[in-house]
Amino acid sequence: MIKTFTQNDLIRYIYQETTQEENTEIENALIFDEALSDELIELQETVGAISIVEKSPSKLSIDKILSYSKSYDMHAVN
């Protein structure tokens, strides 16, 4: 029986959240299914791009948070 793998299965595979049995099934399917292989490559590229994105908030975001925090503190009940 041929198992159909979803995008979620491939994402779990990329993040190493699949079992060894699932890994074997996915890897076998990748050998014979070019569309699945292409999708895996595309997802791997996307994951790679996400990991290089800046992970710090902008100065504007920080300023807004600090401003809100100061405003909230002025209205706090003691």
C-alpha cells in the first residue's frame, strides 16, 4: 500500500519530529515521487530562509512597548 504524505509530514521530517519508521517511509517515497521530492526541497529552502530572518524587534516596536508600559504604570492602582 502506498502512503500519501502531507506537507505537515514533510515539515515534521525536516524538524526531525518523525519516528524512524516514518523517516524510512518518507525517504522511500522521496525516491519514487519527484513531486514529493520537489516539495521537500521547497520546504527546506523556506525553513532555511526563516532561520536567517532577523530575530530582534524593531526600535519602533520597542519604543511602542515602552511607551505603553509607562502609560499603564501611571494608571496603576497602589
